[in-house]
Amino acid sequence: MTLGGKRQTIRDVGRFYGSKMCVVSGELNDEVEYHHLDENSEHWAFENVVPLKGGLNQAIDSHRKRNRGGIWPSPIHDELRSAKLLDHAVTHLSKHNRPASYGCSRLGCFIGIYHETEFDMAVRCAIQALYSARPSGHLCLAADTLRRSVLDEVLDKSPSDVPTVTWAGLAKEIGCYYLEFGLPSEFPRCERLVATLLGGDESREASITKLRIEQHHAFDLLKQGKLTEGKDILDEVTEKMIGMNYPTGPSNNWQHYLAAQISAQRIDEAMESVEEIEEKVGKIEPLNSKEIASGSQIHAGRVTLWTYRGLLCRKADLLLLMGPEHEGRAFSFIENAQLVGELSGIRTTGMLPSKALKVFSEKYQRGRLVGCRHCRINGFNFFAYASELIDRLENL
């Protein structure tokens, strides 16, 4: 089910991506047009429209017209190849522009399927789209990605064209969604599937997927209050990540352990953890809007903006625990965390709810999120699609 019409969809697209923001270039462009992912110009739905500068939109249309009949003998514009779009999406993410990363990845899905028959690359783009959209809280986008870009067009037609390491990456990302959006009981199923699909694969890609699953297993243990068990696993994961030159993983691991300490009200231990994190990563203090908007790396790339926002919330939570005299400083951290979210498209706290964020949102009427009407109608379809997809991957 879709909502709205042309005018409403353009408003929704503008709110999510930014007015006149091309998802490929990641830049403002006065000549931006609204590209329909399914190339049906009558299908005005939020999930189906991405802003694209006119020249690229026209290039897609020209390629479609030149290659009618389902056969694509001529290559598409170089900037629109699915592999190139995935590269652009990763770059957008590194510059803190998650909406552009999602839109560019999603365009890559459709290009890979309809213009290149590159099904492996289409699924890789879908994984990137899911990862980019996860902190936005837009389950409607995640649901549409699974339905139209994976289930309908790849699993129904050419699942064998996608290597198992790619399917494992998708299963891992679905497992992360289960943990982030309140269905942790389904995560072990994804763990088992990843182990089955990867088997003895020792490639770097397979090793990172295994490591990410192990990392999120530890996160789940910490969330359950099993601090010792969770920390032991995370210490091993962190050591492996450092050995594999995975620079942003350790800071996220430390953030989750800090959150568990705060939840258990271990104030002294949490204060020590903050000091250790800041020694290894850098000071966690409010950012100014120029630092965020510039897309520059934070602390030499040792921490993602998503994790940094979480650490701001953790420090605010700890300050509240320390007493009312610290409330003013706690609020400054939450206010900055909200600014970070607004400028980067991060809307949720996922597995790590923040008491300070809740307290200050209620007290100062700030940080309230306008519920996405598309998510209210279509968002929970994600879990049905995810279950169907895992079912089918288990039987490949």
C-alpha cells in the first residue's frame, strides 16, 4: 500500500533527502529531478522516488529506450553502473549523509537488476541501503528494499547468481534489524544461517561478516545484563577488528559496554570506561554544525557519526546518574546529539535507548520525532519480508 500523490511524495522526499539533493553526487543541484526507481512515472510513492540531477535521470531514460525488449546490449552511463553507485553510497556514508547513501544504494539495486542483470551487485546495494537506513528508523524503506529489490527480483528469479557470502551479508544485516527494532529472539536464526552459508570461507569479506555477527551477539548479551560474558566476547572481537584494520568497530564495542554499565548503575566503572574510550578514540564533546555538515572524519576516522551520537547520549545518561547538579551539562550533550541526528538522518537509538534523551525530550519539548506515516502503514511488513527471506535462504 502506498500513500500520497505527486505533491505529497515530493514533500516527503524533500524532508528525507534534503531539498534538491542529488543522491548520486550528494550535492545540491537546481536541476534535480524526481526519478522513479521502477521507471513508472505514474508511481508517486515515497519509497519509489529519489532526487537525481537531470542529466543522470535522462541518461537512465535514454538507456531504457535504446534497449527495449529486456535485452541491454549497450552499457549504461558510467556514473550509473551499480558498482559505481555502491562506491558513491559508501562515500556518502563516510561523509555522514545517510539519506544519500540509502538513495544511491537503492538506485544501484534497480540499475543492477533492470539495466545490467548484475544480481550480486544488486543485493550488495540492497545491503548497503538497509545499513544506511537502519538508524533513520524508516522501516518502510527497509521493507520496500527487501520486497522489491531482493524477494521479487532476485530470489524469485536468479538466486544462484548471488554468491553465498553476499547472502550471508544480507542475513547479518537482517539480524541487526531484529536486534535494533525489538525482535532479539529472531537474531539466533540469522546467526545460524550466516554460519551455514559461510562455512569454512576465510575471505576478508566472510571474516568481517562473521565478526559483525559475533559483535552483535555480544551486544545482545550486554543488553540482557550479562556484562561479563558480553565483555569477554567483545574484547576478542575488538582485538580481531584491530588486527583486520577495522577502525570504527572498537569504538562501537566500547560504547555498548559503557551503556551496559550505565544501565546497571555502575557509575564508577562507567566513569573509568569513559576515560578509557577518550584515551583511545578522542574527547567526546559536542560538535558544531560545521563539523557535521562538512563530512569530515571524526577523530581521524576512529568513530562513526552514528557511534559518536550514541556516545554523546551515554555521557548524558551518566551525568544524570551522577546527580541533579550535572543536569545542565547532560542537556548540552543531548541537545548536540539531536543536532547530529537532524543533520545526518539518524533518528533512532536502536538497541541503546537513552534515559537522558527521553527526559529532556519530554521536559523541553525537543527531539520529538514526527512519526513516518509510511512506516505506520508499511513499516511492519519488514518483519514478514525478513522472515520470508530467511526461510528461503535456509532452503537454498
